[in-house]
Amino acid sequence: MVLLITGIILASCGKSATDAPIEAAVETIDPEDAVAAELRPYLDDVPEITFNALTLRAARVSIAMDREDLSEDIVTREIPGPEGAPDVKVYIADPDPGRTDKPAYLHMHGGGYILFTAADFAARGPSHAEACDCLIVSVDYRLAPETSFPGPMEDNFAALKWLYENAEELGVDRTRIAIGGESAGGGHAAQLAIAARDRGIPVIFQLLTYPMLDDRTGSSREVPDHIGHYVWNKGSNKYAWSAYLDQPAGSDDVPYGSVPARLEDLAGLPPAWIGVGGVDLFVEEDKEYARRLNEAGVPAELFIAPGAFHAFDDIAYDTEIATEFRARSLAALRQALHGEEET
């Protein structure tokens, strides 16, 4: 999606065209027109909110009121947290408890670094574990602004370390551990991949679903008006990144490993699948991250769902485009976890 240049007028006052002033009449794309036709009927279900301290509190109350109890198929455990920090709660879905060589997928939930808990996403664990024939561990990391970077990332690293060190007890093949998440969870997974590389814990794959990777988007870097209009906008992005980094989003410097898009050296990271919608606020940063991964020698597959807004695969769950998006995501994870076993 780009801005349409509808006209160029050259003033002719005896000067050459190269010297003449140029005026461009720019017509912006209507955000609704940019959305895929299949998804437009769902726009009434799209929340219209820009997050700040006040709206965040209200949203958290609403989410807590709607939270449902988890099924008996999901096991909750408390594992050791980072040094000097509280224990970390994890939710485990295991489709085959008797098996001793399962691959594993460590999942981090979405929510812009400021919203939701692992319990809000863990209900999907059993079906995804069954579909991908793997054990799934969902991490209840701490949220910003109460806990800024590196606290949440260290929670996720503690869960990865626990999964790796307790692989035998969990029936997991520690050489087949993948990580991933959606939105901020994808950003957390990208941060975790960096920490795992630097600290020597092997990860074979990162599944990044419309990941939140760059604090400059919507702050020091503008986006077209038709991009990021639905669900998660640039105002929310600026607030959330500022909360997570404990400094203004788009600042000149950020802590090492906190903003994956700003990391200079991406070599040695695990292969990635990145999926994003064509009008998602994160589309450009996700495209650029996939390009840089490939440039660094890291295999990265990028899928852009045309005209799809942020979290469309949940909001418009039964649509053809959402079904295809989920199928591609799960197929990429199965292939990464099972390799030649995948058919």
C-alpha cells in the first residue's frame, strides 16, 4: 500500500522543467478501503481505542472479568524466576504425556507488552499441541509499565532455561525447542531468540506472528494513515513501547536486545516464520526484519495477508484469509519441529 500521487503540476515561467517548482496533489487511501473485502464486515467488531494509563487500567479490568477457567488438559506450574525476581507461572499443554522425545514450543502471549496474561491464551494450547504434535509451554511474563525491560524478557528466558534443563522430566527432546508468539509475544520471542543465542541455549525456530519489533514505528517513524488504523494504532504503540522501555519510544538509544529491529547483528539467530497483515501497523517493520534476517544468513519466510489488519485471524476467525493464515503458521511450526517427519 502506498500513497497515490494524483497529479504533478509544473509551473512554466520561461524556466525549464528541471528548474520549475513541483506541486503534488496527494490523495490518501481511505483506511476502510484498504481492508480486504472479506474482512470489512468485521470492522464493527474491531475495538477503537488508543492506550494510555487510563484506558489501560479499564482494559485490564474488562479482560479480567471476561477471563474463563482453563480446562483440565492444561497444567499450571510455578518455576524459578530470574535472580531476585518472583517465580514465573507457566501453562503446559501435553498431548502425549507418556512420550519421551517430544519437540516443544515455548509461547509468549500478545498484548502490546502491557495487556493480558498467559491464561488468556493458554486455552488454545491443547489444540495447537495436538496439531503440531508437541508440548506447549505458555509463559506468564510480567507486564509493563509495572515491569520494564529486561524484567519480562528475563521471565521468558527463565522459562526457556527451565524447559531446556528439565527436558527429560517433561518428555522433551531438548534439541527441538521452538519459540514464538503473536504481536508483543512475537516481539518477546524475537528478544528471547537474541538472548538464547548470546547465552548458549539452542533454539531451532522462531514463529513470529505480526510481531512487535520496532519502537520507532509511529514515534520517530511515521506511517501512512491507512496503515495501523485498526486494533493497534501508532498512539498505542508509542505508549506501550515507552512503558516497556521506561523511556520515550523512538529515543536515540535503547538497551541492548530490547528492540529486535535495532539489533545490528542478527547472524546466528534461529530460522523464522513471520506473518503479518497488509494494513497492520507492524507490516513495514516485519518486512524489514525478515529482509535483514535473510541478509544475515538466517532463513526467514515472510507471509503478508493482503488487506488484513492486526489480529484479524482472531477477530475474523472463520474467514478464508484467517484460516489460511493460521494454516501457514502451524505448518511452519510443524515443519520446524519435525523436519523430515512432516508430510
